[in-house]
Amino acid sequence: MTLRELLDRLVSLRLSDIFKSQEEFDLTEGSIGWPLFYLSLPIVVTNLLQTAYNLADTFWLGQYSTEALAAISFAFPMVFLLISLGMGLSVAGSVLVAQHTGADQPDDAEYAASQTVTFALLGSFLLGGVGYFFVDDFLRLLGADPSILPLAASYMQVVSLGLMFMFGFFVFISLMRGYGDTITPMLVMLGTVVLNIVLDPFLIFGWGPFPELGIEGAAYATVFSRGLAMFVGLAIMLGSTRGISINVPDLRPDFTYLRRLLRIGLPASVEGTGRALSINLLLFIVAGFPNAVVAAFGVGIRVFSVIFLPAIAVGRGVETLSGQNIGAGNEDRAARTNNFAAVAMFVVLSAAAVVIWFTAADIIAVFTDDPAVIPVGAAFLKTVAPTFGFTGVMRAYSGGFRGAGKTLTAAAIAIFTQGVVRLPLAWVGAEQFGTDGLFAAFVVSNIVGGIIAFLWFRRGTWRKTDLTNSPRGGVSETVVEDDPAVDD
């Protein structure tokens, strides 16, 4: 199916036709466009709802004070960093579940899911403790202004204590996605987002019987809502026949199997951590500007997180499709999936960029009425928007690398793009040209990332990666091989 045929068919869709369960489409046979669409659309909605947590916090705290808005600009990247450090295990679990499902090995898929839950929760407990005790030092290292550092620290300490709840739900999403079920996590997320949005103003401003907690109120609302989502997700996997199941006996830690998870998951953690560290180090550069620029940068990053939702979702969908097709031995179909997704995302995000360019000031004004913040945030969006399509290409092919188990390749692209290209350019650009130089670094890195991902995928080094040929507790030889692409 061509991209034009896919767009034509979208016009005639009813809502009941859009959201289909995993049982209603085949990921390893037939057309590519529609299975990818059915798989990715609920991920878009789920990620949009997940982003709504941050956007709700940004909106209400923007009404509370500019200092609180600037503080959350420092806190959000640190939240992303803590989550990225441990989320590699959920990626490993998703890839293993996908390949075992494609290979028709349900018992191995369930064992992989169970072990992923166990070790992800253990890891989140340790990371939460580290985050709680070292948050002040980390924020000082980033150069947070003394006027906003206590606010950002108080937010982060609450989030650190509730990190296990956040991890638990993210693992649920990943494992269900690896199986091919993206609708169930979307429905669970919907309920908890509504709860978070309702709680935010009550806890931030002290409405009704609640005390005025300010920025801490936003943190408490987020942790409580995501904690509820985690318990619902675990209940579904333990007691339902929908999606992937986990078994209580299989939850006992298998440290031999942990080696297998880490072989796949550590590079995925490096990828996510590299992205998070890039944002945190960019804040070190941004901290040298007035608070209005810091606030504008924070709002701009939040807007990007919404704009890139389709690319992130399609990348995750490609990860599942690639994983299941490689498990089933359909490598050519996996390649077609990646190429189709890359073209689709370039077109969709380029179209979104046009809209953003013309409405940039109005978008920033949704989050703040500060006249010093709006023009800076609008300039940020308008500068970066023309390169959105390249980010879509990079996300699509990175999903294919992860689905093939080549998480080190995806990590290498992310680290090079963020750390070697964007950060140095931002540092020099900010020194020489102010905010214009800072924003230009995003433009160059987005273009470079898309081109590198395309060329690397064409090399074909991701092929013949089968993670399903090892018994429980073993480590697949194809996983521990060095990726030839990394040696270049």
C-alpha cells in the first residue's frame, strides 16, 4: 500500500475502524501500512495522554508563577533522566516479547515479561533513592538560579519517591506493545490522566479542603495518578487473558536471565539517558540566560514533546513490527516497514511544521502570558520547525534497530546526534549569537540525525538478529556479537 492510498482510506474511516485489537490484524503478513497504523495510533494517544501530565503541570504552574514555570523547566529533564536510566529493561522486555510472539513461543514471551517486571521495579527503587538524596547537587551542577532551585528540588524529591510507580506503568505499556496490544494501555492511561488534571489545581492552589502545595502539589498529583495506573496494569497482566501475561512463579529474580535483559537493555538505557543528559546539559547553557529565556526554553521543549508524538509512536510501532517479523523470519517485510514509516513521518511532521511556524506565538501564549517569554518561545519553535521531518526519519529507523535487537546502533545514533553535534554547537552558538545560536543547534542536529539513521539502515547490518534461539536464562549469541556498524 502506498502512502497516498493510506491517506485516502483515512478519509472514510469510522472511529470503530480506527482502534483495532491485536487479534484483528496480522503483524507478520499482508499489508504494512494498516497494521502499522492500527498499532501506532493508540501509542500516539497514549503518549499524548502521558505528555498531558507534563503539559497540565506546565499550564497550572505557569498560572501560579513564572518562578514555578522556570523551576519545572529544570525538573522535567531530570525526571526524564531518571526514567531513561532504568527504562532500558522495559525496551529489552518489549523486544524479547515481540520476537518470541512472532516466533510463536508464548511461554518464553511470558517469562521475558515477568522477569522484566521484576528487575525494572527493583531498578526503579534504587534510582529513586539516588534521585532523592542527590537532587540538590544535580540541580546546582546544572546552574539552576537560587530563586528556583528549592522549587525544582522539592518537585524532584516527591517524584523520586514515587519513581517505582512511574516505572511500573511504563513497563506495562512496553510489554503490551511488544505483544501487539496498544489499546489496553491507552485506555488505562486515559483514566489516570483525567485524574491528574483534576488533582493538579486542587493541590497546587489549595482549592477546597486541600492545602496550597505549589509545585509540590503538581508532583503529588502525578505520582498518585501514575501509581494507580501501575496497579491497574499489573492487575491486567496477572489476571487477564488480554495481551501479554505475567506469572507469579516467573517473577522470582533470575539473575542469569538478567544478563540477557541487560545485553539488550543497557544500550537502550544509554540511548534514553543520552537524550536526557543532552537536555540537562543544554539547561546548563540555558541557565546563563534570564529566567524568561529559561521558561521559554522549557515550554518549547514541552511543545516539541507533543509534536514528535507521532514519530515516537511510529518508532515504537516499527519496533514491534520489526521484532515480530524478525522472530517469524520475515526480514524483508521488516525492511519495508522501516522505509514506509520513515517516508510517512517525514511527510506528516513536515506538514505539522508549517502549522507550527504560523501559530508559534499563539502556542506559547497558551502556557504563559508573560510578554518576555512569548517572543523567545515563538522564535524557538519557528527556528526548529522546518527540520521536524528529519527527526521523524531518525525515530522510524531507530525503532527498527531496537526491534532487531540492535539497541547499540540506535544508541550510537542518539549519542552522536545529541552529544557530538547538538551540545557543542549550542555551547558555541549561545556564546557567539545568543538564543539564535542555541536554537540553530537543534536545526543542525535534527538534519544530521535523520541522514545518519537512513544511511546506517541501508547498510543492512540489523538483519539476521534472532533473539528467540536461547533457552531461559541463556544469552543469545546473536545478541552478544559486536554490531559491525559500531566498529566503523
